[in-house]
Amino acid sequence: MVSDTELAEDLVQDAFVAYLDNKHKISSEPHAVRSFLYSTIRNAVYNRNRKGKTIQKYLSRQSRDEMDDTDYEHKIIRAEFMAEISRVVNGLPDSCQYIFKLSYLDGLSNQEIADQLSISVNTIKTQKQRALRVLRQKIHPEFFFIIVLLILTNN
């Protein structure tokens, strides 16, 4: 029933303990004892399988976003990265900062930004280049590499 010798032995041992605990309630006929032991083991196997299925359902329903140690470390690194980006971007001149956010955070194209702000596409490109130059100067090189990767994958 369980395809595991050690588990089967444990279940049989538990059944004998249950029999000894309930001996006064069970007939001493060999047939009654055998039926009690068989029923106890069968029910233990069913309960074990049911519990295993419940555990599997629980684990499968768990969100993929739940943190294990690695996820936690990644979230810390991401938070540090985003704080550094925010610090530098907030230090940019207002127009440059606004264009940077529209482009890289909101995902608008140069033309969409130009249309929205009623300025030329070349001005948008120039402001984005300035923002990237400042980021390159003020952000740790490893962080800047990540920014470039994010920018390239978003555009």
C-alpha cells in the first residue's frame, strides 16, 4: 500500500500500539484483532495520502513571489538599486528628470514625449543623453550596467 518498507514497518508498529491502547475495547478473537490491525493500517495509509495531497495542494497554491533566502537577497539588491537610481534621478534638472521618467519609467517613446510636451524630438534625445551621462558619472558602474540592460530591454 505504501511501497516503502520502513514506512510500512512504522505504520504496523503504530497499529500495534493503537491495539495495545484499545485492547480492553477489542475482542480477543484472532479475527477481530486482525481486522482491527488491518483497518488501523489502512486508515493510516489513507490519512497519510490525504495529508500528503493537502500539503502538495498548499505548496502548489503558494505564490511564486514568496520569499526564500535567495528571493529576499534579490529584493534587497533591487531596493538598493532603485534607491540609488531615484537619488540620482531626483538630482537631475526638472525638465531632464521629467523626460527621463516619462521615457524610462513610463515607457513612452521619444515622439510621444515630444508630442506631450510640445518640444522637438531632438530636445528629448538630448535630455535623455544628459540624464544617462549623469547616471553614468554618479552611479556605481555595476548599477549603471543594470540600468543599460533595463533600458535596452524596455525599448
